[in-house]
Amino acid sequence: MNYHVLVDDIFCSTDKSHRYTKGEYSTYAEALAVCREIVDRFLRHECAPGMPASALYFRYMMFGKDPSIVEYSEPPDTSPGFSAWDYAKARCEELCPSPATAHERTGFS
């Protein structure tokens, strides 16, 4: 089986000439790790101290990279699909916890 990671530029999402192939991987897990790293790299670069998760996610929706996994095999693989947008939203919450969430974790008010 071959898994290709394709990356779209969200800012130019309607222009497929901005799409590029990141690589070809022999397992879904390898391709998934690459996709997550692409999203994580953008979020780490854009995240600022005190930034709300919603602001970071908005930046991702406007300017991030949208990696996807395309699987080429016979028979088709049954691995779950990858949504960069869903992954980014969850990561924004982890990188930019709300003040209440941070207080609950530390026990401080």
C-alpha cells in the first residue's frame, strides 16, 4: 500500500496549482504523523502567549496548510480519514487553554 500526503494552501484553496505532494509513505501511521506535524508546525509558529484558541484556529483557517492522505492500494484500506481542520481545532485547545481550564489543571485561581 502507498499513502501520499498532499498539502493544500488554505489561503489559496481554490487554486490547485498551490497543492504539492509532501511524500509517499508505506503505512497510514507514517502519513498521519506527517500530516499532524505539518499542522503542528504552523500552530506552534502562530501561537502567542495568552492567545485564545479561537484566534489561533482562525489564523489556521485563513493561512494554514491543509494536508490530506490519499491511499493507493488494492483492495482499498479501511484506515480512518484525516481531517486537518478537526485536528487543528483540537490542537488549538491544547496549545491555548482557556484561563478557566488552566486554573482547573493547576488548582490555582
